[in-house]
Amino acid sequence: MNAIRALAYAFVLLVAASPAQAQDNGGPFGARRDSALINMPRQGTGIAQDAPIDPKSYVLGPGDGLVIETLGRAQLTFPSEVDPEGNLWIPDFGSMRVAGLTLDETRTKIKKSFARGLEVSVRLVRMRHIKIYVTGEVNAPGVVETTPATRVSEAIQFAGGLRANASRRNIRVERGNGKSVLADLTRFERTAAYEANPLLIEGDRVVVPPKLLPVSIYAPVPYPGEYEFQKGDRVSSLIAIAGGLLPTAVTDRAMLLRFAGPRTSDSIAVDLSAPPGSAGDLELQEGDRVFVPGVGSYHETERATIVGLVGFPGDYPIREGVDRVSMLIERAGGFMPGAREEEVLLVRRSGTALDRDPEFDRLSRLSRAEMTESEYHTFRGKLASAQNTFLVDLRPDTLRKDSKHDSVAVRDVLLQPGDLVIAERQSYVVRVAGEVLKPGLIEFGPSRRGEDYIALAGGYAERANRGDVRLTRSSTGQTTLLRDIRVIEPGDLIYVPDKKDHDWLATIRDFLTLGIAFATLIVVAKD
């Protein structure tokens, strides 16, 4: 054997003396043959690799393309392919059985066949195509042609994907040697565990059964809910599939609900600090449900929003029961010129219960005449309680100090989470509408009275009801008779209503009806 190796080594050195000639004639060791092997057309579906192959685990088989190179003084190339019988042919050295060996084992075996002192490189340049059988709950069961870089999930996609009732966690991969492995696609997708989505080899059968009854987790996890049961599941593995516990989880209050019969169940305390796989890490059964409570209001930020004529409008954190409207305005850079300090609008967005109040809904469908006095006051009270907009007067000369808390203004209300504060622009007009000749906006004058604004609006129209003119305050929204108002403020609305039409025929008819009724009473009385 040593003599054969010596002859081979001498032959290699002889060829290395004229490498150009060996490559030009396209001989058995030439580069053109290497190129021809690498560029051979592939058949079947091309599969992209998700990672470099592991030489220690990649098992060679018929169709794999290899290139054997000698390095150093003798630089030669031996392209070859594993034949259908599982042998690798090396020119001038003969055949070598490699099918079933890993790439690392093949490299070691080939290097031993060459003379000592000669550096040898073995490269895998093309993976073989293999056939996989996909059966069970898939849309197109049958044979799939692929490569050893294919995983179970890819083979299932080539077979049309999973059906609605297909298992995702109990997929069996039956090997040709009689052994089988389990694929868990849910665990692979959630935890990126490659062993849950194994690589395939020729002759494998992927069997997709119907899914089993679920186990459930109701806890502060990214993906709570139901998961198909897999034999061997534990509390820790269920939590891992659900994305892991969030910081809000109260781990010392975890419970497991287990059915002891069709309708009866037991509650079992769960120790979430137990190491995974230990006795304290309970093994699950079909139908088990894991409950883990969470901390309420975890890292919630109480905030209010301010917009309008302030320096820096936006959202600001607040301390409920401490911060007031003026403090929020101060943080926002204070009022800008032209802001209405006496009429800062506060919108309380905490919501109202009127939408769920059947009594209010009933009363809102009645007219005032249909309501009793008690019902009317109830209705007005409920309506007032649902108010969510308020005006706050923040002028320095109107903010009265509390005797007990000198730094706190009585009218400077406390903020609540979600409040919206609006610093509106100052208004310098009064609006006149209704039965006037020229309705519209009239410039505000501090000394003007209501009749002055009506005159500037062209005066009363022919149908104006002069005795029922009303004014609506912009600051409060309240409406009163104009004659009761002493001072008119910017933004106020003066409304002149029209006279009511008189139906004289209806009046005469009512008068006659009343007369006939009266005459009837007199006749009855005489009888």
C-alpha cells in the first residue's frame, strides 16, 4: 500500500511540473472539468439555505458534487460526484464509499488516501436533490423534490400548506432507519429553535396528523391564548411558546386549572421559579389552563394635553390631585399674546355614563309637556352631570387664595388624566343674529349696550320680537334675556327671535268651541 501511495505522489508531482498543459487539454485534473461540474444544470426545486451547512452533521449521498484539491507545490483539482451506489470516484486513485458519511468524515478518509506531506482540500460545491414524502393533513400530499438544506416547514409548503385542522406541534418525521423525530412548528416560530424544525434527508416521510385538544395560558405574555397540546409539555415550555412572562406578571400567584372529569376541575398552585424540566415544573395534560395575574396600572403615565396660544403645546405628565391648570400652562411656556386668560377651556375626556343610563334614554325621548316636574329635574340633573367642558378664569386678579393653602388658587382646578386644556384666542367682536337687517359680527366696544349692537346690525327687522331678545355668554354658554344683562363681553351672541304667527281661524274656532260648551252647561243647569 505504501508503494502505491509513493507512485501516486510521484505522479502528482510529475503533472504539477506542467500545470498549464494539464489545464489546456481539459484532462482529468483540469479546471474545465471543475467548471463543468459546478455549472451542471439542476433539476427540481431550488432551495435557499438558511445557514451554512455543518460539516459534522451533513451526510453525503448520491448526487452530491465535491471538488478535491491538492495545495502547495502540486496544485491539482479532482472534481467528482457521489454516484448512485454511494461511491466517490477519484481519478487514478479509484472509488471510495462515502454515502452515509458526514462531510467531516469524508474529508478525513480522503486525506488518508493521499501521500503524507501533501495538503488536500475537500469542498462540497453542489448539494444533491432528494425526494421527501409528505402525507396527512396537507393540501397536496405526495412526493416533494428538494435538497438536504430543506426543513420540515418548507416541505409542507411545497405540499400545499397545512389544512385547517392540521397539527402544528405534533408533526412526525419518519426516517428510513425506522427512527422518527418530532417537528413543532409553533415552537420554532416563537423561539427559533432549529431542532423543532429539523432538516430532511432522502426517504423521509413527513406525517401531519390532526391537531390535538389545546392547553391554554392566560397571563401577562405577548401571545396569550390556546396552544395545541404536545406530550411532554410543561408549564415552562408553554410560557416560552407564549413569548415569555412580561414584567407585570405576579409569579407567586400562578395557578393551573386541571379537569378531573367532564365538568369538574382542580386548581393547583404553580411554582414558576422551578428550573425548567424539574419536578416543580409541572407537566401538562390536555385541557390544562395556566393562569398568572398581572400588576395593575404598571408604568402607566398620567398626562394631560394643552393646545392653543401657549409657548409649547403638547402632552405633559401630571400628578393627579397635585397639578392644576395654571401649572400645566406654566410648563407649556405660559400664555402667548392674545390668549383669553379669563376663559381657558378645560375638556374632561374621562367619558360619561349617560350612554348606559336607561332612565336618561327614556326621558330624552319625552317632551317637556310629557314630563312630570320630578322627571324634568331628574333629566336636567343627569344632563348637567354629563357636562365635560368647563371654563377656567386664570386672570391674576380673579384667582382667590385659599386661606389654608396660600399657594393654591380656589378657581385653579386640579387636573385629571386625559384632560385637554385649550388656550383660546381673544375675541374682539360681538355676534348679532336673528331678525335684524344686517346680521353678522360687530366690533366690541366696552361702553356699548345691547341696543347699540342691534342698531349697528341695521336695527330690528319687521318680524323681530323685541321683547324676547336673548344673549348667550361665550364664557359660560348660558342664555338669558338681553334686558337682564348689564355688561356685554367680547364673543357674546345677541339673538333676536321672530314673532310667532297667529292663526286667527284657529282662535275663532277655539272661541266658538268654548262658547258652545258654556251654553251647553247653562242649558243643563236649567234642566
